[in-house]
Amino acid sequence: TQTPGRLKLGAATIGPGWTKVSCPCCVSERVEPLVLVKLGEKVRPETKRWLIRVIGTPQKEGGAALLAHPGEDASGDIIVLSAPRCTLLKATEELGLCKTYHNEEMEAFSYNDRDNFKNADNMEVFLTLAERQHIVKYELDGLRAQRDLRVPGLADNYTLQHRDNIWQKLGEAGVIVDTLPLHNPDQLKDLSEAWYSGNQLAQPLDSVNGYFGSSVAFYFSFLDFYTWSLLPPAILGLSITYFSGRCMNESVSGSLVTSDEDSGLAVSGQMVQAVFSMLWSTVVMELWKRRSSSLSYRWGTMHLAERFAEPRPGFHGDLGVNPVTGRVEPLFSEWQRDLRMALVSVPVVGLFLGLVILGMLCFYWGEAQVQQLHRDWDSLLSQTLLYMPSVLHIAYTNVLGTVYRTVARSLTEYENHREESSFENHLTAKVLVFTFFNCFAVLFHIAFYKQDVPLLRKRLASLLIVTQLLNQVTEVVIPFLVDRFISAPNRTESEDDPQEDKFRNQSNLPVFPGLFAEYIELLVQFGYLSLFSCVFPLTAVLLLLNNLTEIRTDAYKICNLFRKPFSPPRGQHVAFEILSFVSVVSNCWLLLLSPWLQKVCQEGGLSGTNLLLLAVLVEHVLIFVKVVLTVLIPDEPGWIRKKREHIEFTSMQALREQVNPSTTRFTDTKIQLYLC
Amino acid sequence: TQTPGRLKLGAATIGPGWTKVSCPCCVSERVEPLVLVKLGEKVRPETKRWLIRVIGTPQKEGGAALLAHPGEDASGDIIVLSAPRCTLLKATEELGLCKTYHNEEMEAFSYNDRDNFKNADNMEVFLTLAERQHIVKYELDGLRAQRDLRVPGLADNYTLQHRDNIWQKLGEAGVIVDTLPLHNPDQLKDLSEAWYSGNQLAQPLDSVNGYFGSSVAFYFSFLDFYTWSLLPPAILGLSITYFSGRCMNESVSGSLVTSDEDSGLAVSGQMVQAVFSMLWSTVVMELWKRRSSSLSYRWGTMHLAERFAEPRPGFHGDLGVNPVTGRVEPLFSEWQRDLRMALVSVPVVGLFLGLVILGMLCFYWGEAQVQQLHRDWDSLLSQTLLYMPSVLHIAYTNVLGTVYRTVARSLTEYENHREESSFENHLTAKVLVFTFFNCFAVLFHIAFYKQDVPLLRKRLASLLIVTQLLNQVTEVVIPFLVDRFISAPNRTESEDDPQEDKFRNQSNLPVFPGLFAEYIELLVQFGYLSLFSCVFPLTAVLLLLNNLTEIRTDAYKICNLFRKPFSPPRGQHVAFEILSFVSVVSNCWLLLLSPWLQKVCQEGGLSGTNLLLLAVLVEHVLIFVKVVLTVLIPDEPGWIRKKREHIEFTSMQALREQVNPSTTRFTDTKIQLYLC
């Protein structure tokens, strides 16, 4: 039957049938569906009823204090979740989110002081959609068995142990198949119009933060910031190319006498470009830190609570008492993990780095063979064969990269890290080392061993163009085609469908692959630019063009082609600082190789040794300047620092007053000290 | 009259007359005199009575909750202070000190849970003497006027404003001349016997921490650790000197054919020394971080509370509302400070660096002149004159150093930093830059510009010996003589003297100058060793000898020649990491300069350019290795990390339970979840 609320897509209920709230202040007419839980097909109704009961139980009795709706068919395989006001507000304090105080300042939210925060009565304004959905997930992940218990409807020998994570265990048992945040079609439509449909230059970052959460918003902010910061090097690169191009034309057309001076102009352009890009990379990274701390303040994620992390789902080990928390949980000793890293991970990663070098050697060998063949035979076939080594090498590199990513994940899994953060750090380190090697080994080889600047330039240009095109195709065009021609026909949707089916459709979309690969891609870009741009000044221009489309395709992708991801509130994030120091070494060397410089020096009577000495000196001075710049530019703007200190001060002050009123000695009691 | 307690020197009361404690649990028979307050000569008795009253008032009424004794003569110019149990325990929690729990683990102390901590009933065991004295100082510094008030006995127009720091204001008004912690002669005697009287190798660091506090104990621990870590380079240096010396003797006495090989041996020894000292410096710094974190755990300073710092005494500015705390206090804008730094501090520091260079130039010029003169005249007078430039230069350097230290302090004062920590950082930075320049400029000039290794060796040896001797003389011998022959006669002391006079005598000792200069001295040492030791392998031996005496003289100095300093609890402290990276550059260069290497290369057909390339490569590889070492060696041992996390976890858990019992969802309430 058609329920009255069904057509209200924005924040519609899917009919009556929500569990009751336990506290009077949380009663509201409309309940907004936030999260969809998909159950296994064989889950029995009593299990579903039990689960809904647990979800609705107050926290102090071991539940999640959320609202649940069993769907129109009570025995169906979905549960729709929402959160009442009190749960949302308490979690806001627990997470350490900052919100606007009545005096328009941002303050760490405090449940006891909730009436002094703006909009604290209207959850849909007070918290963003992403925050509300994250809180639901946070409450579900926090569900723990209060004692050993049996789950009704499951096999008799299946019991949850005391303090087991209920959501995780039920997931492993196949009761819960999926937990996904729901899209809000109206908001999504507004967002996509403001984001990628038109020709707008600025991204609606606040709306992105509201809808997708701060992790996603930080990625797009970085992309945005980075793209705009490409403008100066792009303009510089364009003008250098223009002037040196004009000089060459002139020298070709007319007087050959000035050719020396002209190429001098070109190379001094190259030098300007090198020094500029070395300092640019440091300044951009520092400015991004400042920008990201402002964003963090703006989005209220400046003062996130740190808590002792629970073990990640895949973590296993012998049961024991955790020395930190005193709780019984699986333990895995540090030295065993170190042993696994030293004896398994390091050799395997080394092997893959070796495979990269092997591929490079094979490529050079193949190219030599093919050219020999071409010289000997000189036919159309041999002409075609000339392209074979390059094509094979690119294919090899890509396959190796894909295989490696899987291997790196298994290796890190095998290392058995306890915390999610440690797992991610080790995975990132592994992927970074390999990607760096895989992308830059050939370029470094050409630059430092072959010392062949024209080849480097050619290679860089082709790499930039081919890789960017490939990326866009694999990331967007293929998912788009798959979605349009394979998935969409199975997912016909009309206005009249029950709300529930629309929810179910969302769970059929592929899972969002995360932003890790996107960041790695940007890192590689940044590497090309800061390490080698002085030999190919148009790098920044190409990257700028690529990123302007990348913003739109990424936005389209996350809005349409994948499930909405959960996105925990995030503070600032790291910048690519190491690369920026390696770039100094690389740029100094590349400058040294420029034939013009060598010639000028020979003419000027500067020996090769002295030139080298000069380069070493310049390198050290530039590194020094970069270190000084890094120290001198504060990581957060002064006003943000003051705001942050204010938030820290007030929340610490509030805490101390609550805990121990006697230690606050600045009370306003009018005690006479003037006694004698 | 002779009071019964007078002869109990250890923890003697100075008779009855202590102010009464306000809570029953703090009543004890013996009261230990901890801190002496010296009043101005003209302070009137009513002011003294008022002050004693304020000191004894409970904290929530705006007092310091301490015990005060007016001395035997109630109108005398001293007040002796002690602290009751409750004040000590509450401050222990406020400071965030860790103490032994009943299960022998270290835990952050919590006043509410005090009965579960070992020895919490006996303050003289529970807290160290240094901690008790620091707490008295901490309470005094925390005294603030609760409202505008007049101090009796002072001029009528002298009023304390609301929230004025009472202790600071009374100090400025001349009421309080001095606040000093008192020595405990028995403990001091035991300590000095265990520390420097005998021939013991190990220092009694725990007793030092107990008596002088963790700042002082950390200094001596570092000195200790650093001295022992000099052993490997000293042994290496000795054997290199021995072997190369033997070779030289052989080659002098007999076959001159092998001299090439021998000098090759010497230089390869030099190479070993260089590579060793580069890696050694990184490893030592990393190990020190681990050691200092263990010490920090052992001494309970691992989890010190951070609090928003009050403005330092000298800070001034227009009154305004602090944006962080919302309190009315002097404000001084950031840009004004930056302006002062940029327009005053930087040029003045630059000027002094210029004066260093000027001195160096004058020295070279003078030396050239004198040698010319000597060649022309060749008399006894001209012979003596030969030493003049060196003597003048050393005198100039020392005078410049002394003047600079005063100037740096005034400059930093002029920059008007709000927090003590920021003041200290800026002062340290100024002094470090100059000291580095003043000590190393000549050496760098000889090494890199003159490229004269023998001169460098000679200069380094003389510098090491002369500087060390000079330091020991100025730091210990002179204060000792002054103490013995000028101060001591005015301070005749006998067993029969009233306790009060002994206390007064302590206030006549000079103020302890702090450990800043000592650290700077160690830094310079470390610089000599890591930057230049490869040309003079005996550096480590000389430093080792120096430090073995330095430990004893420093210990003697702090025990006998100066007042006992207050010493706030301190966590870990920074290491000299930048130097260790500069050392790579310096060592690679010095190796490159060695004549043998140059010769071998010429013979081996390696061009100068390629040799230079090799050196650059080695430099970059070594820096890379050092970075990897820094990352791989964890900054704290695994077991310390677990303990620290445990302390953080339990104190955070305790806090959350106190503040908001509903957010702790792991309570043991036996609620049935198995409902349906």
C-alpha cells in the first residue's frame, strides 16, 4: 500500500513503523532515512526483530539508541536506520566536532551546553547529512555484547562472546551483508548542478563537505587548490616556450649569428623554471597546510577527539590481556610483525622493484634489437615492430602496477596490524615506494645515467599525455559505460517506484573505491612537475588542463557511478614534502646537464669540476632556503591558531570544572583577602 | 630561645609557629621547611602578616593553601613555607605527574583515587623533595587577586587589580625579594658522596632527580649518556692514531717504499672514521630519545598536563581581551612582534655575524703582517708578536660571545614574547646561530676555502684543549675561589647556629645560572666531533676526558657553589639533529680534500670531476641512510610506548566517566539483550 510519506523524497519517512524513541525530546514528526542495512537472504524474521530491538535500545543498556524501520515487508531483507536528536548530539560531543556557538564563534560541542549552540534543535541544519550518517555508522560500530549471548534464529552453537563487536561478528556470520548511507536525491541534484554541470570555476566545497563529508571534501579542496596553484608555473612555462620558440624561429629564418645568445635565452629560461619550481613546491605545500587548517576550522573538524583505537576487523592473534586497556582481546606481538615485515614484505617489495628494473632493461634491449632488425630488413613489418617495445613496456608497467597493488594489500594484511591507521600507513608506504619507482625509474635513468635531455623531454611529454588519457578512460569512461549499458537496464527506476526499491537500487551500485588511488595520482603528477619540469616547461600547462577536467569527472563519478561512501570527519592532512626536497637534487642535476651551460663554462674558462662545485653549492643553498621557508611560513594562519587555542582552552576549562570544581581557582566568590 | 626541633636538620621544623592547616587529614607533627621567602628590608609587619594569611588561605578562597612560618622573629625579613598533604596531592594531579599504583605500574595520579597509590600517605616518600618544592612555587605563582584590593602596609595608591598575579606584583613592588628552595643538608651530603666524591663511574641519577628535579637530572643523564657514547669513537680514534702512527714511524725509520701504502692506510682510517662518525651521530641521537623516554617514564613526567600559559613577567602591551581565554590582560599584536624581529633582531644578529667575519679577516691580516714583520726584523720581540694575532682573536671571540649573549637577551626581551616558552625558543635560536658561527666559521673557512687539512687539524686540537681548559676554569675554579675566599668568610656557619641563619646563608649564594650554557657547550662539542673529527681522530678521546671531569665539576658546582634551583618537572627533550645532517656534508668534503685520495684517483685514472661526482653521490646516499635510520629506530622503546598509551587511556577513561557517565557504554549492568 502507498504510504502518505512515500513521495517526499527529500527527508521522507518510508511510512510508519519506525521504532519508538526513548526520550521525549527526540520525538519528531518526520524521520529521515539515513542508512540502509542489507541483510543476508537467509536471515530469519526473529533475527531481524532481535537486531532492530538492539539498534533501538538505549546506549546505557548496551544498544545503539537509533531508530530502525523494517521496510514495508517486515520480513524483507532491509532495515532502514535513522538517529534521534539526543543520540546525534551526544555523538557530536564524543567525536569532538566543533559547531557554531550563539556568539558565532566555533566551539567544541558540549551536550550539557547544547542550548547555547545555534540550530541545536534542528538536526538537519545543525549536523550535515554526512555527519548524521557517520554518527549512525559510529553507533553501529560501537555495539558490543554486554555478556555472552545467543542470537535468535542463528545456529545454537553460534554465540557472541562478552565484549564482541556485534556489527562485525554479524557481518562475518552473513547476517548483515551491507551497511550503506543513503543518497538524498534532491540534495544530490542541487549539488551536481552547482558542481559539474555548468561551466563554473569554483567548486561548492561546503556543500560537498555537507553531503559527502570532510574526507571527500578535503580531496576536492586539495585538487582545487593544487589546480589553481598550477597557474603560475603554467604561465611561466607558456611564456618560456613562446620566447624560446620565437628565438628559434628567428634564428632559423634569419641571422645565424645570434643563435648562441638565443639558446642562451632558452637555457636561462630553463634555469628560471628550475629555481622557480623548486621554491614553488615548498611554498605551495606550506600554503596548503594553511588552507587545510582553515578548512578544518570551517568544517568543525579542528578538535576531533582521539580515542584508543579498537582492533581492525581482519586482526587476529592469541587471546590475551591488552596491556594498554586491560581488556581481553587478540594480541599479536610486535617482534613477530617486525619479523614478517623484514623477512616477507621487504623482500617481496624488493622483488617488485627488481621487476621494474628488469622491465626497463628488457625495454632497452628490445628497442636495440628492433632497431637492428629495422636497419637489416627495413620493411613495413619491421617499421611496425619499432613500436612494439614501447607498447609492451607500457603494458608491462600497468600490469605490474595492478598486480603490485593486490600484493601490497595482502602483504600488509599478513603483517597483521592492530589498528586501521597503522594498516593504512604501511600500505601507503609500500604503494608509494613502488609507484615512485615505477613511474620515475625510467626518467631518472634517462636523466642521470644516459644524460640525454632531449630523450627525457620526449618521454616526459608522451608520458604526461598518454597517462592522463588512460587514467580518465579507466576511471570514468569505463565505469560510465558499464553503468549505462550493463547495470542501468537492470535498475529501471520511475517516480512511482516504492521508496524502498529506490533504496535497494543504491545498494546495487559498485562500492566507491576510496580516494587513495586519487591521491597517488596527484603525487605522481606533482613528481613530474617538481622533478622534471625544467626540461619540459609545458608540464604545468598539461597538468592544469588535465586537472580542470579531473575535477569534473571525479565529481561526476562520486555523484553518479558509485555508492555514497561513509566519510569520517577528518582534520588536516599531509602534504608531499619529501618529493619537494628530492626535486632540488633532480633540478640541479638537470640544469648541470644542459649543453648550453656546459658550453658557456668552457668558453668562460670554468672547468667542469668548478661547475659541478657550483651546482653542489647551489643545491645546498636551495635546500637551506627551502628548510627556512618551511620554518618561516606558519602551518596555520594566526587567526586560526587563536581560534584553535580558544577551543582547546574552553573545552579543557569546561572539563576541569566538571571533574574537580575545587581546582578552578578563579571563581568569582567574593572572599575578602584584605583581612588584617 | 632554642626550639626543640632546631637540631633536626633533615626535615626539622624551625619551631612552632606554623600556620594552621584547614583540613584534618593534613595535620602532621613534623613540618618540613621547603621554601624560603625573603622579604624586602622595609616591609612592614602588617604586610608580612597579610602575606602569611594569603598563603595559608584555602585555594577556593583565593589563597595558596600552604603552610607558612614567620621565622623566630615575627617581624624578621623571612617567611619559611611548607605544603600540607592535600595541597601536594591536588597539585600532583594538576601537574599530571605519574606515580606508582598499588599494582606497581605507573599511573597518572588522581586525587580521588589517591588511596590506591603507593605511599600516598607519606609525602616525603611519595613526592621527591624537588617536586614538593616545585609545588610550593607553583601554588605561589598561581596566587591571583580575587578582586581589586589594597595591600596593608603599602602606599595607599598601591592596589592589586582583579586577577593580578600577586607574587609577581609584590616582587615588582619590592615586598618579595627572593623565593628559593631550601637545601636539605643530610640528603645533600648523601648525594654528594654518591655523586662526585668517590671514583664511582655511574651517577646516582634517581637521587639527582629526587633532590634537584627532572630538568637537572635530564641534563646529567644526557651528559652521562653522551660521555659513554663517546667510547666507540674514542676507541676507534685511538686505534687509528696508533696504527697510522706506527706506519709513519716505520716509514720514517726504514723503507720509504711503502710510504704510499702507509699513508693510504692512514687515509682509509680517516675514511672509516668519517663514515663511522656520520652514522654514529644519528644512532646516538635516536638512542638518546629512547633513553630519555624511559627516564621520563621512570620519573613520572611522561604525561605532564599542558595548560594555557600565563604571560611571562616581562610581557607588556595594551590591555585587551585575550581571544583565547576571554580574560583581560596585556595584548601585543603578532605583526608588531614580527616587525621588531625583522627590522631589529635580524639586522643586529647579522651585524654580530659580520663582526665574527671581520674578526676572522683581521686575524688573517694581522697574522700576515706579523709574519712579514718577523721576516723583516727577526728579533725576540717579533717572535713574541707572532702569537699576538691568535691571542687577540681568541680574546675578541670571547668578548664578542659575552656581549652577544647580553644583546640576544635584550633583543628577545624587546620582541616582547607572551609565553616563557616562546621567549626561550627565540633566545635559543639566536644564541645557537651565533655560537655555531663563532665556533665553526674559522674551521669551515680553513676546511672549505683554504682547503688546508693540516692547519685544520692543528687549529682543532688547540681549540679543543684551550676551550675545555678555559671553560673548566671560568665555570668552576673561579666560582670556587670566589666562594672560598670572598663569600665564605662572611658566611661562617657552625652547628650551633639557629636554623634560620643557615637558611639565610643559602640566600646569599649566587643564583644558579641555569643549564642553557651547559647545553650550548655540549652542542659545540658535538659539532667538533661530528663535523671535523675525521681530520683529528683524537677528538673523541679529548672530549671523553673532558666530560668525565665535567660531570664531577658540574655536580660539585650545583651542590655547593650556587643556590638550589627550582626545577619544574620536564618530559623528554630535543636532540641536536640538524648538526648531524650538516656533518654529512662536512665529512664528505673533508674526505674529498685528503691528498691521498686525490693522488690515488689521479693514478687510477679517475678525473677530479668524477671523484667529485662520487663524493656527491656518497653524500646523498649517506643522508638517505641517516633519514632511514631516524625513521626505523623508534623514538621510544616498545614497552614504554605501551605504558604511555596505558596511562593515556586510563586517565582519559577516568575523565570521561567522571564527566559523563552515560557515554561509557561498557558498564557491567546486566541488561538482557536476548529479548524476543
